[in-house]
Amino acid sequence: MENKIDLSKGKPHSIEASYSHYLYFPLDDLDIDWNEVKNIWVKWGIAYIEMNDGETHNIEGHETEMDYKWAIETKMFNKEYDVIWEEIE
């Protein structure tokens, strides 16, 4: 890991750290013929399973515990929000 800050773009103004977080969608209680699934998508914490016959199953996600130990991406910005340093895991 090299911690070289590009000071030619200006002095550091802020740091942004990104973390990975997951939602869990249990499927065991669904009575679904998985061969008849037309489309699957997740939006706003709800998983949607659309069937070929038009029926759609909505499954609310369950939050998992957030792990803040290590960021997956860390960036440092100048006042113009230009990246002057970054580390990606």
C-alpha cells in the first residue's frame, strides 16, 4: 500500500470511506415453481420475483450487521471534490 497524496491538485479537504452491506431475503417459505420465474429484481430493500403468469412475490429484506472494521474503498478529496488519494481493497 502506497500512501502518496497528490498535493498538486490541492490540499486534502475530506475523506470518504465505502463499506459493503447486505440484505438477506429468505426464500424457504415461498411456494414457487422456480422454472416459472420470469424476472427477479431488488429495489428499496424489497426483492420482487415475477412469475410467467404475471403474479409477483414481494420479499422484504432483513438487514445484516454492518461491519465497519475495514472500508472496501477509501478516497481523499480536495475542495473541488477531485480525488487526490485512494485505496481500493
